[in-house]
Amino acid sequence: MSDRDAALERYERYIQADPRNPALWMRFGDVLHQAGEFERAEQAFRESLAIDPASAVAWSRIAAVELSRGRFAEAERILRRLLSEGEQDTALVFNLALALYWQRRFEAAIQILEPLTRAPRHAQDAGYYYLSCLHNLDRTEEALAQGDALLKRSPSPKIRGYLALIHLDASQMSQACELAREALRDQPENPDAAAVLGTYAIENQQIEEAERLLHIVAAQEPNNVRSWQGLALTALYRQQPDEATGHLQRAMACDPGNLGNFITLGWVHITRRDFVTAERVFRDGIEADRNHAELHGGLASALVFQNRVEEAKREIGLALGLDKQCFGAIYARSILLRLDGREEKSTRIVAEMLETRLRPDGTSLLEGLTKYWQQRRTKTSERAR
């Protein structure tokens, strides 16, 4: 029997022996909450309320359960009521900030979090979410300055790792890596620091190191889109398209609207010579955003390999009209020039396409996808989704 099951069984016996003890119901609810049994946890806290209707603590615990369930608006309602009734526990204030944060109401969350960054009890966690709010609002320079200030006041690997991530998304790789290495020295499983160094490893084709680091991220944050997209790229480097597809499907489940998933998955299907499926994936992406150059560029390549030349040329034109440096469109145009309708050459190009440069000064598909991924990183969608 696991420790969790043993604890649940023990409290069930206690409750049977003393069913009118509100504090016992509270402790039982805490154990259930920690075990992920949210319905039973709420029921336990409500049993405590039935015995002691004035218990603000029981209501605060119910609000915490609502946060765990993802019912952020309901958690906000309960917490605002408690605070309006005079409760002053800063844990309630912090949880209210989280309820706002997870509703993507970053400006409102900032107003609550900023004072908490100076409260010793909450400085680290409040600072972390404060930086994330600024990051999500694209207030990058402010986030970098505030991150430095937070580290001076209250050094922590958690904040250092997240500050590294902001530097990464600001294309400041050297600063990002320096902070990430420091964070990992103090906290070897820091997901933000691992994401930074995993990205650096991919860009330098250090595939085993990238995989090791990105698996740390995925283990700590299973819904982290960045980690699954990165692992898909490492699988492509290893020429394992089935594994890459699986990683991208995980990424799409985490964030169905993330356009990078459509782009990379479409190219994976092309490398598998499944041009019809690739076409469908790119078209699905275009339905989500018709003004994204790389989706049109990928679709052009899928059409080229189906010998639908005029349609491909139209998509190349659309892509280059949106972005003259669109690697998908440039790649599709190069393929079009080389194919000239010959199936044998088509087969050879697909087999070699991950590593082959279609012109001497050009980019291989794998390099292009990595560059695209580097430029289009998903800030904190894994946190504020």
C-alpha cells in the first residue's frame, strides 16, 4: 500500500470514530486534495463547514480545490468574498492572484503580485508569476529588469531559471545559458533552465544532451508545449518520424492552437511521403491563421510533391508576400525547380530532404525548422493556458 493510500485509510478510520470533528474533516480534505481526489476533498471541507459554518479556513480550502480543478472564476469568487469579509491571510491574496493569472488577466494579477514579491512568505512564488505576467504581456525589458531586482532581493533558482527563459525569448542566448546553468547547479530539475539549455543544445545539434534536458522539462511540466516541440525536432534529427509525430501530437493536445505544431507536423508527414496528410495538416493550420507564411510555404511543398504545380506556385506567392524570408516557400520553390515532374527525383529528394541544401547557400529543412522554432518560441503558454 502506498503512503498516500495508507494516509487516506487512516483518516477514514479517524472520521468514522469522530464524525463531528471539523478539524479532522479539514485534515482529511487536505490529504484528499494532495492525492488529487478533488470531489472528495471538497466534500470533506463542506462536511467541516456543516459543523462549523463560520470557518473561513474551510472556504479557503474549497477555493484551493477549485484552483486545482481549473475552475478559476469560481475560486476568484470565493476568495474575493473572504477578503471582502475581512480575512487578511496573504495566502488568500496570493491564491486570488493565481486565479486571475490562470484566467490570463495578467494586468490584474500584476497589481496583486507586485507587493507580494516583498513579502518573505511569498517572495519566490509571487516573483515567479509576476515575471510570467510581464512576459505574457510582452513587456520584455521590464521583465528582465524586474527579474534582476528580484534576484538581488531574494536569490532563488526558480526565479533565475525563469529569467533565463525570458532572455532566451529575447534572443539573448549567452545571458540565458549563463543563468540557466546557475539555476541547474542549485536545482538540477529546474524546468525553465532545462528548456533554455535544451534549446541551445538543439541549435548546436547536441541531440543527446537536448533530449536529456527536454525530458526533464516534460517530466516536471507534462503540458509544456516547448518541450514536446523540441523533442519532435530531436526525433527528426535522428530520422525517427513516427516518434516525432507522437511528440507533436502531445504538443497539440497541450495547446491545440499553437501554429508551430501544424508547421512541424506537416513537414514530418512530408518526410514520410504522406503528402495528402501533410496537405491536410497545413490547411488545418491555415484555417486557424490565414496570414501565417510558413503554413502557406509548407502547403506549397505538399502540393509540389503531388505535382499540383499551379496550386503550389499560388501558395508560394502567398507565403513570400507575407514573409520574403519564409523558409517553407523558398524550400518549395527550390523543390519545384529540381523536380520537374520526375517521380524518381521526388523520391530521392524526400529521402534526403532533412539534411540536403537545395542550393549551396540555402538551408536544410531541419535547419529551417530549428530556426523557425527558435524565432517563434511559445513564451509561457505552458503556464497560462
